[in-house]
Amino acid sequence: MRIETLSVFPEMFEPVMSTSILGRARRAGIFEFEAYNLRDWTHDRHRTVDDEPYGGGQGMLMKVEPLAEAIEDIASTGPHPHTIFFTPCGEPFTQRTAERLAAHDRILLVCGRYEGMDERAYDYADERISIGDYVLTGGELAAMVVADAVVRLLPGALGDEMSNVDESFSGGVEGGLLEYAQYTRPADFRGKGVPDVLLSGDHAKVDAWRRANAIERTCRWRPDLIEGAGLTDKERAFAQE
Ligand code: 6GU
């Protein structure tokens, strides 16, 4: 997969895209990454990318011409990139979105700054994504969130030390439950122990405990997920307690 970004702060991306699992996947050729500077598609001395809104109001907007020219130029270098604009007015990003995006050969992540973009720029968007109901100073962090969630789904990206298999039934928020609680050594930390069942070696009991624990945690922290979690009648009664 090829991932490209277009923004006025291209230097924000490199540390994230070259560290840890993303960095290893990139060096292994599982994905390619390039960050473009929107100012490279301006034609004035000040490399202007923003302007005042028609009709008045606070703040500045991203101009349409540099965005349009940049996206056209970038797209002309190969197959059409699936083009995503980041805005708090976009569709909420979920694990399902990440799975869908991971199937593309080329994605272009377009990051706004300031108070938004000239509406005509969105004609170049295949979709608009928001990462949640809060306001960031720009789309770059949102683009990195999406890139991280997508890359870890690419075949080979996680290597041996992790896997995606658990997520379909328990780890995945959305269509699932929150992950169950986990413990590692020591068995006693400042008087706080570990549930006995996890030390018992009885795998059936461990599985049952984890399922119940996932339901309890979801009831407590994300009650909105219980409805769509596909609980059995017995589990639903347990969840009601
Ligand atoms: Cl995609 N952009 C900005 N600026 N703020 C956000 C966001 C995106 N998603 C949530 N808040």
C-alpha cells in the first residue's frame, strides 16, 4: 500500500511513520509513505494557502487552488489515490473504516488547518473523516491516527508478537466488547493480587472468566456497545445485573 499526506506541516509525520510497528512495516516494504507540502503548490512570494471567509466571520480558510492543483499533480503520478479529507465535520472513524481503507492500494490523506476549507475543495474528496467529537488544530494528528489503524491491519505488519485474531470477538470496540483485563508478573504487587482463575491452568475456566470480565467492563465503561455485542440470552441477563 502507498500512503501519502498533503498538509502545511509535512514534518509532523516522519517520527510516527518511522517508529515502532509502523517504522518496521515501512522498512519491510509493507507500505510506502510520502508527506507532501501544500505550499509547494502556491505561486506567490508568501506561499499563501489561506484566506478570509466570504461573508465574514472568524479565522481563515484553506484556499481551493493549491489543494486542487496538489491533488491533481499527486494523482497524476500513478493510479487514482483514494482521497480522504480530515475534518471534524466528517464521518466518524471506526475499526470498520480502517478495514475498508486497508483494502486500497493508494490513499491520500488531506489535512486541513485553520477554520476549515473552501467548500469547493471537497469536490476532490472521496470521503471526509472525523476522529471524534472534539476539535483539533489540524487534520495531521487525525491522519496519523488513521494511518496507524490502517497499517497495523496490513498483512505482515504486526509480526509475531501481536495479532488481530482476538479482535473480531472481544478486543474490537464496535460489534464487540471491550477487551478483558489482563495481568502479568508479579502475582502480588503491593498486596494486589491476580484473579486466581488466571493462575489455575484451566483454559475453559480462563475463557469463561475473560468473557464475563469483558461483559462487565463493557457495561461499566461503554454501555452503548452492549446492544450490538451479540450477547446470548444468558449473557444479556448477566449484563443486566
Ligand atoms: Cl479530522 N480534524 C480536526 N481539525 N479536528 C478534529 C478531527 C479532524 N477529528 C476530530 N476533531
